[in-house]
Amino acid sequence: MPSRFIHLHVHSHYSLLDGLSKVPDLVKRAKELRMDAIALTDHGVMYGAIEFYKECRHAGIKPIIGMEVYIAPRKLTDKKPGIDAKNNHLLLLAQNEIGYKNLIKLTSKAHIEGFYYRPRIDNEYLNEHAEGLIGASACLKGKIPQLLLENRYSEARETALFYERIFGKGNFYLELEHHPEIQEQNKINKLLIKLSQDAKLPLILTKDSHYLYPDDKEAQDALVCIQTGKTMDDKKRLNMTGFDTSLVNENVMLEYARELNCPEAIENTRKIADECKIELDLTTWHFPKFAVPNSRPSDEYIRELTYSGLKKKEGQITPDDKQRLDYELDIIISKKYHDYFLIVADFMKWAHDQGIIATTRGSASGSLVSYALGITSVNPLHFQLPFERFLTKKRPTPPDIDCDIQDSRRGEVIEYVRNKYGKRQVANIGTFGTMKARAAVRDITRVLGLPYAMGDKIAKMIPQGPQGSYISIEKAIEINPELKQFYESDAHVKKIMNLAKKIERCVRHVSVHAAGVVIAPDKLTNFLPLQIEPKGEEIITQYDMHAIDPNIEEETVGLLKADFLGIRNLSILGIAKEIVKHTKKIEIDLEKIPWDDKKTFKLLSHGRTMGVFQLSSSGMTRYLKELIPDNIYDIMAMVALYRPGPMEIIPEYIRRKKDPSSITYPHPKLKDILERTYGLLIYQDDVMLTAMTLAGYEAEEADEFRKAMGKKIKSLMVKQKIKFIEGCKKNGLENSKAQEIWSYIEPFAGYGFNKAHSSSYAVVAYQTAYMKANYPSEFMAALMTAESDNTGKIVEAVAECEKMSIDVLAPNINESLANFTYISDKAIRFGLKAIKNLGTDIVDTIISERKNGGIYISLEDFLIRVHSKNLNKKSLEALIKSGAMDAFGERNQMISNMNRLLAFIKTYERERNTGQFSLFGAKAEKKIVLTLDPTEAAEEKQKLIWEKEMLGLYVSSHPFKNISGIFAKVTANCRDVLDKQITAGSNIYSAGIITNIKKIFTKKNELMMFVTLEDATSALEVIVFPKLLKKNPEIWQEDKFVFLSGKISDKDDIPKILADRAYEIDPNNPQSVLKKINHHVDNGESQDKTTARDIFISVDAKNFNKKMHTDLKIIFERNYGKNRVYLMVQQNGEIRKIVTNFYISYNNEVQRQIEELIGERNIRIKMRNNLPIYKQ
């Protein structure tokens, strides 16, 4: 039976930080209330329209798409403070597709041209786009209710009739709202009923729902507090808790209509629901047409471009090439995707022509057509990449080509696309930032006025899921006993978490997607709503990827989505190429570099991977050193394997590479497929090829097989197993062999990787390694330029340059360019842009004048020649403190004479402007002379402080450098900790200088600190708890040298040290600290001795099972140190020595733990000079 009442005024969480209801929950609740229709009317936006439409359709409910718009008091372009900040609400509902498209136009106009505090339209624009819309007078903030509240009844009547004329007779309603708790609303409802009778205008009754259930009221109130920055105990804030806005059942509304004696207000909601009939086409794709030269057919043009492109790249087209090209082209053209390929090829070609590094990632590399068109840089035939991983005849969705662009020039490519296809047809895709579990907890803690430390503690107890997957608050309570106990034992904690659960995953903000750009065949507003990016000026879509891209959801608006992901390493490549071109006059074509370059593979094998794409982590570096790669396929495999899960296969991969006799294949027919991976199954694509080779699968069947393996759905796997084994048997395999091969393939479901993606990334990895190996100074200058906004990366790069025997020099007024500057193969200088307080204008002026007039020969010469309003005290101090002016004098003298420098500039400028320097072209006889008062030279320590202040790091030296060697054998450096080279939970020593301190108070009102510890390699956070702070408070000061011990924590995925002991280092006698450490060693308290040793652990092969291996590994990982571990495995009277990758600390406790596993007297220790210390 149809509902008598329909909710026509409903807000979801897309009414940002105002509505609480998530769309799926909203529709589910409507279903529970047995409503056969419902509206969505968010504030000024259509963010949720497509999601709402689909959810309703799937639930068997009629979706009514609407919006509560903001009406400007005057024109939407008027934005005068104090006048135009006010606005009124108006409810709009779409009757049909025309109304839906008018809603799109209205919200887009409101955001792009009418935004002033709120996205506003005006009555004039509404009048032009009212067709297909039903209007209603809205809440108390509507114009008509406002006039009635001000006792301006006749004006209210005129306004109501005005809107009736706009929407048409019978299409404008006066809106009664069910809020009996609000006295003003009761008054307005009576006046609206009277107005309805006087003006003969129909009525509707609404609830203006903002949440689903009455007990959601407090959570919705918390959302509003988050939006307004208030706390819930603030009596002056906006407060909606005095009335209910839940999604009530129809009986509540029927009863209220009887009280008002307005049954027609209920009946009209049903009438409107019946009139609203929207059928959105969410299955058609709307691709723009590519403008082919001379108006030729695009299918002919793509064939011509493809063949000519491949011939240009490869020199000739082989029969295999032709067969593959024709096969791909037939599919692409038959599915009408050729315009899409031409569009992508066009902007990629333009990017390459401009010297912009651009490539692709993902399955597109499996297309030879894409390679021939210049879209990808990988020939799929060389890498054995099947096209079907990318596209098949039966694939229901279009192909997805993801483009990687050097991030420093990504905007140029997007602007080209905008100019080519029209600014009204191209926009960045919007995305929604939602409140994740931890953020929700912290926000709720704040609005409840509870201590930050409490919310922070709860938040940190919510774990991250595997591989960064999301864990909800509910799930966290379930899996973390400590959190559950905290939740159940503390009333404040329970309240925080209960409220946080309700706001969790509500949309908090809208931003621009990192990569997605949409291209339409016509005006975008014919397909979707637009707005301005809240924190920028870009036009973005109000719909996100899920509503736009048919590759993400089956039902979407179906526009062409192009991915332009900015990649930092591509910027490094692009900048490095330009530096080489400028300094060595060599034009490098990255697609034509040799793929067997010995320098490149030597660099990788030696672990010099800092800055190399995908290969720079410490774990990856360690494996590369063991592997000693010598071909691109090794790099491909490492890219695929270095992930949780498949990482366990890496040792076997290395073993097989080093020992070819150990290589085996599941079946001889698979040798051609698995030869490059030494018989191991690593890639999803190879699973496809295996099914085709052994079980006779067609290419499309093989792709379905791959998908089933990837989804790990048991029912699909069972079906595929039967099909695979039967196929193998038909191809001559015994049942037992087919079962054996299935058993080999099945575990693959847990780790298979996209081979095309691996090949794409391997190529970029090789290219970056090639540039670093062959043009090291140019590469590092490019890296530091690209990372100039990341001080941590610059510190790391400087340390890497030192290892490469490249000097990184302070900026120099006569040598530095704007960015990091290549000086020679052994020297790089900081660029002038790296200096803080030095603007672009003054940098450009300095460089331009030097280029035109030659180098600056003195301080006086510099001050005379650089004419800029920005050459002032701030910029001069920055140049001097950074070391850029060292050639002109001593830093402290120049800074101490700053007033003289400024007076000289002022005097010179004044006399030049009055013409006293040159009368009728003759030189003036009197010359202004700059003289400086003598001062004491700055100490080394002061110079380093200035460098840190102006450049963000120490350049000429490091205050800890001279003494770091003393502690090298016993401490872990900051870089190793940050790179996760040391396992979380390990106890370590570390030493360095304190560069920053943040103080907070705990719940018990005790002081604790977050301290930044820096050594010559990097900097990391040290957490100093109250207990340690009370022991030696005098240590914790900036610029002090400290030696500390503690445990590594990686909460929030950022390694840090939880300090448990600390000692101040005397810079004049740093060795004294080691005596204190040795005291603890002698007492068995410490993690390690001061001298690095080799630890030999003897085990019997019969007892060395998986459990013992795991238990030993846990001990090793928890006790990182400087002592290398060797396993001496005894078997059949022989001893096999295994060199492990573990370095551990060693003390009485560690010895006890190991002996519990392997027995006593099985540990032997040697000094690194091979002199034994003792045996046990």
C-alpha cells in the first residue's frame, strides 16, 4: 500500500557538518518505515544525488532529487558586507529530467558565481531555470516565513504569489514544518495556513530531517559544534537540541496534520511524489569526439597513427606486431573506444613535445596500440603482457588509462586539455574527505570539552588495518581488549566513542581529487553539477569518482575520466634531463637509454637507491644488495614482490637467481611464461597465461579466472578449480598433475600483482637509477630541487651526496641559480629560492642582473646593481645568514653593520634618482663609499644556527658530526629508524642534538615532551614521559647533545623513540657518556656492549623447525643492535653457516631468551677483528 505521507525535506551528511544521515542508512530507514518514496534536499549541493538515486532504486523506493537552495537578497553577483551575507532558504524538487538538469545549473551557478559565505542563486536566475521544478517556502529561514515573523503579511503574500508565477500554478507550496517544540514555528504554521487560504496556494507538511532516530540528536549537535568550532557547553552557540529532526514515521505526521486541521498538507506530499518521475541514464558513456585533421574518420586515423608510431619506435613492424596491432585495434574500434585512445595520445604527445615527463601505470601497458601511440613507454610483447588484462570484447566497462605526469608540470597538461576541449567541458573531479575513526574520536573529545590527552589516547588505541585498510571504531573495540576495557570502565570514554561512532564516516569536507579530470562532449552542466574547490580556484565536480567513472561503479553519469597523477620522481627525471642538457649539452631520450647499463645495475646492487623510484626503502635496498639485479625483469619482480605477503617469496627468488640449478617449473609448457621469474608465479597476468596454456582458456575466460583469484571468493574459486582441472585433462595432463598445478596456483590469490603495472614502474625505476648512476650530481641537484619543500628529504639527500663524494655547498650569490645548482660533477649549491625570507622577485632580480652585468665583485657592487624594493633588511639578513654573501665578507660583520648597508642603499638610490651620479652623461666625481665597522667573527656554532634558520638544515657542517663517530658502533642513527630498518618494539640507543621541543600535560596534569632528535643523517621524534622527565629535567633543552635509550614505536605508521633513559653529552668530553653505558652493561642492564661483534648461534637442523625460526626472529627484531647474527646449522655431521640480515643488541636477558629456545652453550661471540671474547 502506498505511503500516505512522503518526506520531502530531508538532509543527509552531504549537508556538510549539519546533516548526520548517511545515504544508505537513510534509504534503509525509509524502507523500514514502509515509505515508497523519499526526497533528498541537501543545503545548496547535489553531492549525494547519484548515490541516493541508486540506493533508492535498489531498495524499490522512488527517489525524489531536490535541494534546499540559498536565495541572495539582491543579485547573486552582489557581495557587499553587511547586506549580501544574509540569505533565505527555498526548497526545490525535480519533477523530471528537465528539472534535474535545472537543479544542476542552479547549484553550479550558485557555487561558481554566487558564492558569498553560501552558494547563492537569485530569483532572476531561478526564473530562467524553473522548468521541471517544484518549489516550497522552506524552513523558518525561508523568505516567506521571515516576512511573516516580521509581521509583514502582505509582503509575504506577494512573495508567495511571485514564486507561484516562477514555478507555475500548482507547483509552489507553502511548507508547514513539524517542530511543535518551537514556538516560532507554531506561529508561522498558523500564518501559512491563513496565507494558503488567502492566496489559494497549496500546503505541504515536512519534518526537515537532519538525522534518522531521536537518539541521534546529540551526535548531530556535535557535528554542528565541529562545524562552528564551539563546545557543546557553550550556551551562546547554534543549538538544535531543543527540537526533533529525526526521520519520523507517517503516523506522527498524520497526527500533526489533524492537529493543524490540514489533511491536504499530507495529501500533497503524496501528490508531489507521484508527479516526480526522474529516470536517469546511468549506463550510457558520453565520450567526446576527437577532432581528426581534415575531418577524416577517427577509426582510419587511429590505424594510421598506430602503424606509423610503432614503426618509428621499433624500426620495423614484424608479423607478430601486425597480428597484435590488428587484434587490439579491432576490439578498440568495435567498442567505439578509438576516440578515447586518440584523446589520451594527443595530450601525452603534447606533454612529450613540451619536455614534460609523462607515462602511464596499470594495465594500459598491456596494449601495443597504447605503446605505438606514445601513451605508454612499455612494449607489451617485450614483457609478455596480455592485452586482455586491459580490455576484452566482452568487458562491460571502458578501459582505464592512468597517466603519471611530473608533478611540477602537471597543471600545464591539464590546462592544455582545458584549452583543447573547452573550459566548460573539462574539470577536476571532486572528492569527499570523511571523518575517520581516530579523527572522529578527537573531534568529539574537543566538542565535549574533555582533555585532549584523553581523545588522543583513545585514538591511538584504534589500530590501522593490514596494508592501511580501514578499521572502524566498532571493530577496534572488538579486536583490541585494552580499548574495550577502557570503553567499558570509563563513562567519559564510552560517551566519546558512542558519539564518535555516529559521526564516523560523515563527510567533513570537499576537495579536489589527486588525479581525476573529467572531459565531456558538451557543457559539463548538462551532465553533472560543478563548484569551486573550497581551498583554491579550480572548478571541480560535485559528483565524485563513484558517480562519474564506469570503471568504479556500474551505474554512473558515464563521462570520460582521465587520470593525471603528479609523480615527484618524474619531476626529478625531467629536471635532471634539463640540467644535463644545459651543462653537458646532451639531450637524453629516456626511452632510448641502454637497458643493460652496467653502472645502473652496479648502483642498485650496492644499495645506492636513495631517490630511485620504488626502490629506495631500506628493506628493498637490502634485498637488492642480495639479489644483485642485472636485468629489467629483476626490477619488475622486486616491484611486485616487495609488499606484505609476497615479500616472503623474495628469498626464494634470490636463491633461484643465484643458483639456476634450483629452478623448477610446475610444467614444462610454463617455461616460456615463467622463465624470467625463475619458475615462480608472481604476476596476475602469468596466471592468465598459465590457464590459457595448460587448460585451454580463451583470453576472456583467462581474465575472468584472474578476477576470481583476485577476489578470493570461495564459490568462484571452486567453480574455477573444476573448470581449470577439466581443461588441463583435456589438454593431456593427468588428473594428479592438474591437481598439483592448481595447488601451486591457488596460494597466488593472496599476492598476485599486475604485471603491466610492475613493468611500467620498473621502467621508471630503471630510468631514475640510470640517471643517478650516469649523471649523479645532476640527478641529486634535480632531486633536491623537486623536494625543496621537504626539509627531511633535503637532509637525507645531503647525507646521500656525502656518500657519493658530492659536496653540497651553501648558496652563493655568484653561482646559485634559483633552484639547487649543478656546479660540477662533485659539487651542488643550494639555490637562492631555498633561502627563507627571500621572495621570488628578489631572486629573479639577482640572477637577471648577474646574467646581464656579470658576477658581483663586492658587497658594494651587489648593493648598487640590485634594484628591487624587496632588497631590504629581511632579505639582506637572509642572504648573509645563509652564507650566500660569504665571498663579500664575514657574516657577523655584515649583519652587525646592517644599518650601514641599508643607509648605503637608500643614499645611492636617492642620488641616482636625482641625477647626481651622471650630469649630461658624465660620471660624477664624488663616489659613495661603503665602510663597515670591525666586529668579532661569528663562531662556527652561530653560523650553523643561522644556516638552520635560513635553509632549514645545517649545510657547511653539522653540530653533531664531529662526535657522531664515537657513538656509531653502539647507536642506531635517525635515518635507519625512520626507514624502518629496525623493527618496531626494538630497544635501541640513539644520540644527537635536540632541535625542537613540544610540551604537553597528561590527564594527571604531569608534564611530558615530544622532542625532535637530530643527527647527521636525519631527525626523528622522541617521546619523553613524565617519569623520565623528572629524573633529569635539565637535559631536555634545545641545542643540547643527548644520548638516550628507548623502544621504537610505529604508531600512526611513523617510527619514533619512546625514551626510557637519557644522558647529556658533553661536547668537550663525549666519551664520558660511554662509561655510564658500560656501567649498565657490566650490570646486565643494557641492550648492548660498546663494541660490535659477531654472534654465532648453533642449532641442530632436526630441531630447527618453523616455530623455532619464528621465535628467534621475534627476539632478533625486538633487540636491534650492532652485532651481526650468524646461524650455524648442524646436519649430517656438517655445519652450514647462514649469514642473516639481523643485527641485535646482546645482554644477559637476550642471551637467556635465546638459550630457552636452543639450549645452553650454543652461543659463540667474536669481536669484529675475529678475536673470540668468550664461549658459552
